[in-house]
Amino acid sequence: MSQQKIRNLTTLVALRNTEVERLQTEMAEKTHLRERYQKNLDRLTSLYTNSGASGNLHPALAGNCGNYKQAVMAMADSHRLDLHMHEADMAVSQQALNAAWVRREVLGKVLDKTQKAVTQELNVKERKQHDDLATQLWLRGQK
């Protein structure tokens, strides 16, 4: 019965380990996506800041330059909002990863404790057998 319990706990720990690995992979992908968002935001910011002053240009060109800057700024704002939403999603995923890690650690400790108890129980049985054999040998020697 104890060996079956150990096998079951080992299977549960392996499943929890798989869950943690899956969530770690998911977090790595989300981190990569966040970095892409950040690089894109940096590029967009660079585009509208480096497009130059529009006040020195011909009125038609100044209007085009102004519209361009507004469009790029609107796109950057939209991208920034998407980044904030993504970071909120990452926070939720991080909490799920932390919870899965804790569950795995708790099951790992239960498995270790159970294995130690079974080992101790087997050692007690083995010592009892040795004691019984020693007692029988001693009794035979006394006859």
C-alpha cells in the first residue's frame, strides 16, 4: 500500500512539474512579446520625435508632417495601451506560475516525507527480523 502511495505521489509531482514547465514557457513567450512591444514603442517614439519641426515647412508640407506625427503618436498610444494590458496579463500568469510552483513543492515535500516514513518502516521491520533471528540463534545455542 505504501509503495502504491509513493508511486501516486511521484506521478502527481511529475504532473505538477510539467505544469510548472508549461507555465514557465508561457511566461518566457510573454516576456519576449513584451520586449517586442517595448522595441516597437521606442521605434514609434523615435519616428515622431525625429521627423523634425513642421513649422518651418511650406503649409501643405507642414500639414502633412503634423498629420503624420499625430498618426504615429496615436499608434504609439494604442501600442502603449496594448503593452499595459499585456503586462497585466503577465502579472496574472506570474501568479499562476507561483501557485503551481508552490503546489509542486508541497507535493514534493509530502513525497519526501512519505518516502522517509516508508524507508523507516522497512528499516524497523528489517531490524525486527534480525533481532528475531538473533534471538532464535541464541535460544538454540542455550539448549
